[in-house]
Amino acid sequence: MTAEIAIMNKTAIALAADSKVTLNVGGQQKTYDTVDKLFSLSKSEPMGAMIYGNAEFMGFPWETIIKEYRRRDPRKKFDTVFDWADDLLKFLTTFFSFSVEDERAFMRQLAGSTVRRVLGRWFEYQKQYGSADEDVMSDLLEELQTHIQEWEDEEDFLNDQEWASIQEAATNAINEWLGDQIFENEPALRTAAHRLAELSIRKLRPSPAHSGLVVAGFGEKELLPSLVAYEVDGILGGKLKCRKCANYDTTRVSTGMIRPFAQSDMVYRFMEGIDPAYAVELHESIYSLLLKNTVATAEAFGHSSEQIADNQEALESAVASAVESFMEESRKHRWEQYAQPIIDMAKMLPKDELAHMAESLVSLTSLQRRVSRDIETVGGAIDVAVISKGDGFVWIKRKHYFNPDRNLRFVSGYFSEYGATSKMDGGSDDDS
């Protein structure tokens, strides 16, 4: 897992990312603290990129892909950050010729990660609350059908014609993943799991195994910074399964922006004074309490159980409306009193303070994970960069897996391909 953040004002954008990676090896989790998640997207232009979630795309490490993108055309320029992002997404579909087996493996990944996530969360719930033995299978079927309905309402990634062309291959891939053991004596459950797996392939909604990709900086014609972020799964039928999840285009009247990615709970605690999960729990608890109180009040005024049952739907609707109004006012108060003042200050911060703030917010998440009972999913060195129009991409803090003083060939050759391009263009080595 990961904690990353982008803080933007009119002058610059600060990016920060931790270095922790969690691996599943033989059913056991293992963590390392030295992974790179923040990169310069160009050696000459003020552009940066961050990745989170799945560290690989179609079997290739994101670090390799981004550095290869940077290497193949070191002098590229685009008018806007959004043009840069479009070009990078296009590169994902062209940098390697993916085979039918690659796409089949991708479909197995989509199916497996989606069904496993639903089953894992359901069994975790059962551990805490449980169902009567005779109800377990019917409850699980109901859970799968609920998720199927949610996925069916999502936007299509593949249209009917495209789906028809790969349906047989998708069915085979899903059956390979399901094997002979999963729900072998429960045909209804197996059918539901198969349907959910199909939807995970066909719909645009990102799978649990997706990668996050953040692109930020300044285009050639932009005087103010911009950021765009995507949830990326992979390639199927020559198409990239990818959905935009954030889009910020700074204007002269903008108030600044603070946006966390991946594990964002501690940032929201800092910004709004309440944990997002606790806010949801509070919403549900208040609704339950008010509904019980409303029913008790009706009974106290002499209404019979039959009368209350006849008006149950109206009571639930009235309580839900009241709770939603309360929560909306609470959200408005938290924004105006806590979050907005911080953002207002961020819009005036100089570049070094932007970097310090970004690092501190990632460090806050790292500290919380370190002292909690959960697995430490955020940690290690925090890489920090600031991107401005005049100074370009500047590292404030950056870890190395090697000592630069002992690798002068690497340091002196960092701009080698850029210099080679300059010579071909008729320039000199000094152009770099």
C-alpha cells in the first residue's frame, strides 16, 4: 500500500510519496521500504508522475515503463499536462506487443481480484458478526448478487461487439481461475461468482488490482500547474482499461489544492478533524438511534404495532432525510472551519514550505501505521519533489539504492540520451 499527496498553488506543485511495498508471497505478507513511486516524467520539462496500488502494469514494473517513456523521446514537449497524460496513456498500449496469453492472464487477474475482494470482505464480516449455519450460503449468494447489481450499473469498458469477440476467451479465463474447487457443490454461488467475474472484465470500473497513475506539472503553454490522475488496469483487445479519478487545472482565481492518493484517511483526519470511516459509522449510528427513538415515541403516543408497520417506510424516509441534513451541515462546518483555512494557507506557501507540508502529511500516515496494530503498509523514506515553471522538476528529498559518489558514470550519464538527441538536432553537449 501507499500514501502519496499532491499540494498545489499558483507557483508550484509539491509531490510526496512513501517507499513501502507490500508483497504477498505464499499467502504471507512481506514489506520492503525502498520502492520508488515518484518520478520525473521528463529530464528537461517540468513534469512529474506518481504511481500507487499495483506496482506492475501487464507484468512490467511501472518504474521501467515510466523511465522507458522518458528515454525514447527525451525532447518531447506538450502544450498542457493533459496532453502529456494522453501521450503517456497512448504509450502504455504501444510500448510492447502484448500476446493473446497476456490478455488471458489479465482477464484472470481482473476476475480473481474482484471475486476474492468480495469473498474476503464477506468472510471477514462473518468472523465478526456471523450468520446461522443454515443461512451462510444464502447470505453469501445475496452478497454476490448485491455486488453484481452494482457492477451492472457501471459504464461499459467493452461494447456488445467487443465483448462478443472475447467472450469465449473470457469464459475460459474465468473457469481457469475458478477451477474445480470453488463452490463445486453450490451451483448458484458458482454462477454468481462467474457473472461477477465477467462484469469485472467488461465494465470500466477499476478492479482491486488496479494501479493509480498521477501526472502533474506544467505544459509548454501553461503558466499555472495542473494535475490529472487515473486508475489503470491493463490492456484488452488493444484497449486500455483506464478511468480518470482526479482532474485539477489551476486558474488565477483558484484557492489551491491538497489531494491525497491511496491511503488518505490520516490526511482527512488532519484536514477535517474526523476519520472518514468514523464519519460513516456516525451516520449509520445516528440513523439507527433516531429510527428507534421515532418508533418508541409513536408507541408512547398509543400507536399500535400494525399502524407503525404500515407507516414504516415513511418513518424511515423521514429519519433518513433528517440525518442527511444533519450530516450535510456537519460536512459544511468541517470544510469551512477546518479544511478551507488550511487550503487558503497552502495557496500562499513558498516552494520549500509546500514540500515540507507534503512530506509531513505522508509522514503522519506513516507514523499512524507504525504505531497501530495493523500491518505497516506505509513507511520508509519519503521522496519529495517540487515542480515549478521556472525551476522545473526539483528533488527536495530522494532516496538512492546506491551511493552516487561511487557511481559517477551513472550521474554523468543521466542526460546522455538527451545530449545524443541534441547532437542529432545539430546542437551541442552544452544544450543539456
